[in-house]
Amino acid sequence: MVWLGPAIGPLAFEVGDDVFLAFCEDNPLASAAFIQAPTNPGKWLADIYRLARIRLAAAGVTEVYGGDFCTFTDSEYFYSYRRNNQTGRMASLIWIEGE
């Protein structure tokens, strides 16, 4: 079981061809997580929640929750360097439990 915590959302995370190609060369299914940026030729909007779900599915993870936040657009609750151009802090927790 995986819960995806807050991250930059799919309409705010702009990346270049290098990132797009790296993900798609690793797994062709990853192309579904990208759309061309409408106002910036040569750039892509990346859905990192979808990319995580694709990789987790490939690893056999069937229960994935979360992925509903955007740290870029929700300034009330989240810090974002891309939004504020200022360093801040955020923490994440990861643990693995054996059966």
C-alpha cells in the first residue's frame, strides 16, 4: 500500500525534453503522464503522481492512495520553490513493513 503525499501538480510541473525522454525510454507507458506545455514549445507538463502510479504498478503495488494536492497552487498549505523562488523546508516519511 502506498500513499502519495503533497507534490507539484500536473498542470504546474514543467519539464524539458530530457526529462520526458528519460521517463519514456525507461517505460513507454510514461508518455501518458505528459502533455505538451501549451504556451512553451519544447516543454512538457509532467504528472508526477501518474508517473509514480505507473512505476508502482510495474513493481506490483496495487493499492495507491493520495496524489490529490498541488504544492505549487496551494500556497496556503504548502511551500514551493518554483512558486516563491525562495528556499523552504518540507519533510517526507517512508517506511516498509514486512509481512
